[in-house]
Amino acid sequence: MSAIYLDHLASTPLDPQVLDAMLPWWAPGAAGNPQAAHPAGWRAADAIEEARGHIAALVGARPGAVVFTSGATEANTLALLGTLAPGAACLVSAVEHPSVLGCLPELRRRGHPTTIVPVDADGRVDPNALERALAVGAAAGTGPALVSVMAANNEVGTIQPLAGITALARRHGALVHSDAVQALGTRALDMPALGLDLLSLSGHKLNGPMGIGALLVRDGVRLAPPSAGGGQQGGRRPGTLPTALCVGLGAACRLARARAEEDGRRIAALRDRLWARLEAELSGIRRNGAANGLAGCLNVTIPGIDAADLLLGLPELALATGSACRSGDAEPSHVLLAMGRSAEDAHASLRFGLGRTTRAEEVDEAAARLVAAVRTAGGCPP
């Protein structure tokens, strides 16, 4: 068997239907600027507005809530740096994506108190710690605090109890942002029902194109633009929009809305199949994160191995040792450390990312190859 791609949590393959939707907008005759006041511009603007509707519908929001960005990293940064009043506090979970945690030094430089909220052994936010931090933030701040908690973790797949988190935040007058990048491909999320004020998503995690994402902003939430310049998108994010990419994101969201339930069931069954094979063959192997977590995520610790070294000997398997956005492979996963794992265990951990195109025979072959490599390396004796 040829190379097996099991890194869908880092990036998903472009769906052929999404490509078909984008191709006409890369043709020579589709050159209209969506801001231009002539037929070519109007056609581009109409296509973008249609895409905006599909994106909003995926999370139960209004089309006007959608702010196109270059991806979820920009969306997360815009949410954290663009919504807080002077002196207001920001609270984030200890297992957030690096693009969220990376905003904290800049927030502190701007005078915002920041708090990293701990999680339990499965990676769920500690509600008591969150409530204490919210009380402190509300007392010290000069405006509503912002809580940022991802919907599903990108390394271990744990689903966060967003409804409970937003209820706590509301009692203290705080806004809530969620990085929903990983969840939306296999789970339904209703932004208003969950009480979310801001939500980030990304095209290439939804079998859509790279280079495009969105921040959805509830009515009434102030969003400062990230830079001076044009007044596009209601002044919330300047810059000419890439029509083809916006159309691709809309098509990906339309497909995700139609397929999330079916894809979620099928992918979760493959994940459980993979875990059953690994658990049966490798004594001592441990699963990280909640068992009922994200459908396509399986994170395991294999005692006695160095995961990075193991993967070097398995170039035909596209797997990961953690987030693709970490600053260096030598660093142990901040997610696993926050969950109470040791640095040694973190270095012995692998992340499998299954997705829409994953097949059962690939799962079986990947398990067989990994087991053989682990035994050769002297880890997890049979």
C-alpha cells in the first residue's frame, strides 16, 4: 500500500466539489473586484455573499456575522486583540491552539490582565477555576472580560462544554470566543444556542482551501479592525477579498452542514477500530483525552518510544506528534502537559487524524505498520 494520510487534524484534502465551485473564479474572465461598481464586480460580490450565507448557516448565525480572514490563526488573533475594552481581562484554557496562547504576551503589553485556566486529566476546562478567574477579571477590569475556549481540542480531541462555559461567563458579564476549527467537520454547532459571541473557523480543516477562514461576530460585539486601510467588510477587516477562496470556503461549509452527522459516525467508527487494534497489540499503550471526543482524533502514549524518532522510520505514514502549529518538534505538547502528563509521556505520544477520505483498509494497514515499528524500537512489549 502507498502512503497513508492520517493527519486530517493538521489539514484536510480539498473536496472535489469544492474545487469545482472555485475553478470558474480562477478563469481569465472572472477578474472582477467585488468592490467594483460594474457587472464583473457585482458577480464577484454576489458569489461572496452566497458563500457568506453558507458559512453562517453552518453555525446558525446571520450572514452579516461573517468576517472573512486568511485563516483561523488570523480569526483567533482578531477575536482576542480586537474585542477587549482597555484594561479588560482575557481568560483562555491551558489547552488552546498556539494562535490563541500566542496572543497573551501582546494582550499583557496592551495592559490586559490574562489568565490561563487549568484543565482536568481529559483536557476539559475546570469550571471552578474558570468561575474564580471570571470573578477576579470582572472586579479588576474596566470592561467585559473575554473567555476563549476551543470547541474541540486539536491534539487529544476532547470536547469542551461550551454551553456551561458561556453560562458561567454570562453571570460575570464576559464575552465568549470559541476556536471551532476542529469540531465543525463532524459536529453540529449552533452559535446562538450555545451563547457564543465569537467563533473562528478555517477552510483547510473542512476539506476546503488553504488561505481562507472566518470569524463570526455576534451583533453588538465591537470588533476593531486589525489594520488601517480600506473599509471592506464593514470596516472590520480591510482588504480585497479573494473571490475564489471565499467561494471555496462557502462550498466546504455547505458540504459540512450536509455531511457532518454521517461523516462523524463513519469516522468515529474508524477511530475506534484503530484504537482497538493498537490496544490489542501493544500492551501498556494509553489513550489521551476523553473517549467520546472528536470523531477523527486519536492521541496515544506508547511507553518506551520517542514518537518523533519513530515517525522518521515511518515516512509512508502521515501522522503527528502534536499540533502542526507548534514552534518546534523538540517541545513536549503543552496540551498533554496541561492534562498532567509528564514530558517523557508527551514525547512518547502520537496523534492520528482521520477524516472524510480515510478508509478502513488504511486504518488496518497503518496499525500494522505502527505496531511493527514499535516492536522493532523496543517499546510496549507484546
